[in-house]
Amino acid sequence: MADPETRYRVGVDIGGTFTDFCAFDEHTKQVHALKVLSTPETPGREVIEGLRQLEERFSVSPPEIAYFTHGTTVGVNTVLQKKGIRLCLFATEHFVDVLEIGRLKMPDPYNLKSRRPDPLVPKERVIPVRERMRSDGDAEAPVDEKSVAEAVERARALGAEGIVVALINAYRNPAHEREVAALVRRLAPELPVFCSSEVWSIVREYERTVTAVIHGYVQPRVSRYLGSLQEALRDAGVPAQALVTKSNGGVMSAEQGRKDCAQMILSGTAAGVIGASHVAGLSGYPNAISFDVGGTSADVAFIRGGEPQYGIGEMIGGYPIYIPSVSVTSIGAGGGSIAWMDELGVLKVGPESAGANPGPACYGRGGDRATLTDAFAVLGYVGQVDIGYRAVRIDVEAARRAVGTLAAPLGMSVEEAADSILRIAVSGMYLEVSKLMSAYGVDPRDHALLAFGGAGPMTACFLAEELGLRDVVVPATPGVLSALGGLIADLKNDFIKTVYLDLEASAAPSIREEFAALRERGARWLRDEQGYEGEPHYACSADMRYRGQSFEVETELDAAAIEADDVDSFADAFHAAHQRLYYHSDPGAPVQVINLRLVAVGRTPKPGFAPEAEREGGAEPERRIPVYAGGARRQVPLFLRHRLRPGDRIQGPAVVAQEDTTLCVADGFTGRVDGYRNLLLHREGE
């Protein structure tokens, strides 16, 4: 039982438009939800406002908050909107094209016009420094201080706001990177410096460099957010240490997050998938597609057996990041995505977003450009009730004026233009999600679309129809599910060690000793940096390959086998993993171990929920409202979500309004409220 003076666990998720709050009362087991508008121009202000409203509406006093987690999409939104700092990259002489060359992969190999996005650091801002570290970790040529000084002067002339140092073979020996960074800090103390070996020390130059560049690109903005958050909590009198959700689905201290922001680049999105996995298990759909749509982006992930999928190389706006993370792909499409016309007069939607300020035109905060949310307001789905827990009153006429600026040159009515905006946005989502489904081998007949975020339930049925999905799940509080995910997450951190060993009996002692060192690092991280006093849990794996292969397969290893030096079981595990991934294996071929990985976990207490008994019968609508659908105005029932009870059934087309989002139930869908108050939608037919 919690201390009677500290009874609440609060999760917060800062998005591009709204900041979501979820407060769990450890005494009564009740959950209170809230949304306030984000204030990117004054970070931390939204937290103060949210805490004020939690106290005003639900008597959640800041001094009673014992646990505080925070997730943010500020990092991923910075990349999607290209609003990071102006970086220069210092690379080993003759290796300056690492970002340009990449892996020579095209985003769509079947599209002749497909092209990779321009690097976050263009070639003219990649500057060589003279040094050379060999692959065995010995220095072939020392750092040339004169070349570093020249690089600093050139970076200043190019208007650099930060420096990334990524040198050849720094994963093996980071001494030269550290020396260059020290010189830069002495010569240009005003410029932040980021070393690739300190961000994530992995073997390949491109993967290590692009991860470091993304880290440097977003770090000042993320750090400013977290610093403002910490100050806001102190000023509000919250005794709990601020924790931040991580890309790997865990949490860490906000102070560490300010330094290791690459670890939290997918912070809000990962927390959303953790929350979605929890809902998937409760609702009876252990295989689901997590579909989180906020104001700026749509984040897609796959849940199998009630558990999120993990991986490396996740894409953010076309850029891969190789930090271990929940497998989430971000698409530049959200409720605030702006509709516009290109030079040929073709209507487009996104990736630019209206954000929180000014926001969509219908928010009445000065925005005058049409967004997806404005399209829903014109069509009649949005605007029937206030949204964002009364943070926003929808101005439908403002939405009509904004959409009208596009309707006139297109020769359409305002309603037709709004319908086109919706269909274009959904088609863009369909394109990206269907590619992911093909890549992951997802059968739509076996998966439900689990929609959440402020705009996820608005678009879910339309997207499900396009994808051929027959089931849609909408949680009880979909707009704040990411905040709830933060309350469920454990303390978690990843550690890696490159070893380059042939998998033979003679390698077993080295593997055992290196894992022991990784466990010690994990224990120190939990104990000293996170203040965790419980029993740590560890998960061990290794990146392994057949000799001669270019890339590895991450393979789970049994802790007892590691202690027993059982290399045969390591090989068996690798062959099985290779068979699952590629449908073939070669048990007679020699195997190499490239990296050892360890995940250190500190379990946190979880809120528990009990199902309610379901009743029989259909739900009564509040009233009927006009909605433009199928090329004409139709009268459809409007339901208020807080009045729906477990067992209630509804028939589409319909609109379900609630304080944190609006659910558009398309024609052909039927819905049922389950015992956890999730709304389960099913589409009949093929």
C-alpha cells in the first residue's frame, strides 16, 4: 500500500497538439484522464496547467503524486517536421560520404521515382578530420589537431549549432572520438558535441553515424522540454522523481533522458504501444495493429500474442535509428496535418502540421489552413461536443472557411473538398500501413486495428475498410492511452558489447565474462542511476551470423546456458532463429558472435483493472446529427461514450463522441462495449 500522503500515479504524454494526463488512484483504483493543449513555445507550462486541472476536477493534489512518468513525441516530431538544430558532422578523412551512401537502399525498390530523403546533415556540412583507428582498436594515425581546428572554423562559417563526431572504427576504440570532442569543446565551447560511440556504440559506420546524427539533431529541443518539465514539477510541489518513457518500452529518469535522448526518440510512441498491448490482451485480440494518430503523426506497430514487437533500425520520417526499440513506424499524417495544393493543382495532405499553435482552424486559435481535423468538422463528425476535456471548443465555420480556400480552385463544394482531404489522408495511411503489413507478413484476417490517440478513432474504420481488416478496437480512453502506457512500463535499459568471436568452445569463457560485465553495468544503472531497490531482471541475447554473412540475427540466450558455457545450445538457438526468419538454416556451418546484448529490467507496480458485467441491449443515441458521407448528407445517431455501458451495442453509421476523441463508426460496422469499456467494432462481409 502506498504512503497515505502519496497515493497517485500519474502518466503524461506530450504530443504535438495535446498533452495527455492519466492519474491512477492507488487507494480507490480509479483512473482519471485529462487533455490540455501543448505549449511548445513554453515547455512545461502544459504540465502545470494539467496538474492544476487534475486537482480542480479530481482532487489530485501534486504533493500526493508518488510516481510520475512522462512520454513525449517532441523527438520524433522534430525529425518529421525537419525542425532540429543545424549540425555539422566530423568524419574520418576519406570517409565523409557515409550518410550519402548509406546502405544504397531505396525506400520503394519497385518505384522508379523512389528516392531516399536528403540526409539531416547534407554533404557540404560533413567535414573531414585526419586520424585513423584500425578495426582491431589500434591507432594507425593520431588525431591531427590542426585538422580539427580547421574543421571547427569551417563549421562556424557554415552556421553550425552542434557537432556530431563519428569516426571510423570508434566502436572498437573510442579514444579518437573523445579526443576530437575535447578539442571541439575547448575551441568552440558554445557548440554541443555528440560522439557516435557514446550515443550507441555499434559496429557499422552508417548505422552508428545516422543514429548519432538523429540524436544530435533533436537533443537540444528534447533537453529543453525535459528541463522545463523537471522545473515545472518542482514548482508545483510534486515529490516524485520525473521518469521518461523510452523507445524500448521502459522508463528512465528524466535527468538521464536529457543526455541520452536517442534512447527516448520514440518515447511517446513506444508508451502508446505498451498501453495498446495491455488493451489488446484485455479485449481478446492478442494479435493487433497498434494505430496511434495524434496531431502530427500516425504511429503503427504490431502486437503479437499480446506483446509488442521489438527491433532495431526503426524508420522515423525515412531515417533509420538503430537504438533497440519497440517496433514503431511513424507516418507524417495526423489530425493537424495540413491540406495543400502542389504546383500542378493536386491536393495533398501533410506532412506539415498545424501543431498546437495555431492548430487546426476549427480550434479557434488563429489557424487558417485546412487540416484533417477541419475536414472532419466540415463533414459533421467533429464539433458535436467540446473536445480535449473542454480544452477546445470547435468552430465549424472557421473550418469551413479554411477548407473553402481549397474547394474553390478545385471546383468542389466545401463538403466535397473535406471528403477529398479525408480520403487522401486515409489513402496515404493505407499505403504506408499496407507496406508494413507485407514486410511483417501480417494477415489482416488475424489482426484487429487497435485505434487510439486523438485522431486514431476518427480514421480507424475508414482505414480498416481499405486494409481489409474486419475488427477495430477503441479503448475506453483512447486519447490518453500513451499516458496510461507510461504507468505500465518498467525501468529498462539496453547494453551492448561487440566481441567478434567464432562460436567455439574456447569462446565460452569470454562470452560468460562479458555477460557478467554487462549484468554489473545493468545493476549499477538500476541501483545508482535510477534508485531501484528491487530485484533486477535480465534478458540476454547475441547478434549472430553464419561466417560470410553480412548481417546478424538477434538470438535469445538462456542464462543457465551462459553460466554453463554451453555453446552448443547457443548454436541451436541461432539456427532456430535463422529458420524462423529466413525459412532455412545450416546447422553444419560455422557461426560467429558479433555483439552481446543485455536488457536490465526493474519491475514497477502496475495498476489493476477488473471487468464489469455486460448487459444485453442496444444503446440509445443522444440525438441524430447530419453527416456528409457517400456524397450526400445523412442523419446518423450520436452517442456519448461516457453513457455507454458494458454490453451496449451500436450500429454504423454513427458517431461516438467523448472528451478525448471522436469515433466515426462507418457504414457496415457493428459495435459492442466489453467489460473493460473498450468498444469492439466488427465489419461484416468479405
